[in-house]
Amino acid sequence: MNSRLEAKIQKEIRRRAFERADLMRQERQHLAKTQHTLAALQEVTGLHRHELESIAAAVKRSLQGTHDDFFSIKMQMMITFGLMSLIVILVALMTLI
């Protein structure tokens, strides 16, 4: 293997390793913030920890569901129909010119 390719491979390995380490650090920070929020809510509201964790899990499920709708079959069909309608309108306009 030539040295340029090997250097490029090593650079990419380092980049990906640092990227993954950063993502893992961010995930740990998010989890820690959630735990601090739950602890504070437990102190303020008097609710049991498992109740607050249940609420957090429900919120997470409900919010994750909204992001997945973009690639749903319904959304894909709506986008396709909209684009096809636009093409038909443009073709109709072009024939009038």
C-alpha cells in the first residue's frame, strides 16, 4: 500500500474515532441532564422516581414518533403527488406559451 493512502486511512480513522467519542460524550451529558431534571422534579413535586421516569419515557416516545413521520408512506405519497401536480401545471403552461 502506498504511504499516501495509508496516511489518509489513518487520518480518517482518527476523525471517526473522535467523532464517535464526541457523540458518546454528548449522550452522557444528555442522560446526566435528564437525571438532574428528574431529581429536581422529584424534590419539587414529591412524585416517586419511577413515576417521573415513566413520564420521561412517555415524552421520549411521543416526540420520537413525530420525527419518523417525515419518511412515512403517506408523506412520500403527498410529496410525489405535489411534485406531479407541479409538473403537470408547468407542462400546461409551456404548451400555452
